[in-house]
Amino acid sequence: MAVSVDDVKKALCIDINDDDEVIQTYIDNAVEYIKTAVSETADLTQFKQFDYAVTLLAQFWYLNRDTDMKTQPYQVVSLIQQLKAKATFIN
């Protein structure tokens, strides 16, 4: 399952469409960020943690878009570590 704009909007309780393009950009970048952090060759989409990490990271970036962020949420870091462990078994 790929994360959609509607998934992120539902998690954030957003009813309007004004920021759909911004949210899609956050989703696309979250996918690339997590793939780069874990494994660019492994198919991470088979793990539920991947979608959850993408959703959490996109939400975090959306909610903090006016802030100079220096760290990522602990939950995303934890999910990346879990995905790294899983990816070692499929490579």
C-alpha cells in the first residue's frame, strides 16, 4: 500500500484541499528519505512499518513547515532502524 495525500490528511484531520500539493511533496520526499536511510535496493513497500514511517514523517514535516528542523521524530528513527534490520534479510 502506498501512502496517499488522503491518508496524511486523514491523520492530520484536514478537510480542505489547499495543501494537497505540499502534502504530496512531503510524501514523495519522505519515501526517498526513508529509502536512502534504509536501503535503496530493498523493496521496503512490503513492510507495514514503511508506510507508517512515511506517513509520520510527512505529517511531521507538514506540521513543522515553518520551523527550522534539525532532528526527525523518534518514532520515525525507530521505524527506520526496524526497516534496516528487515532489509538485511531480503538483500
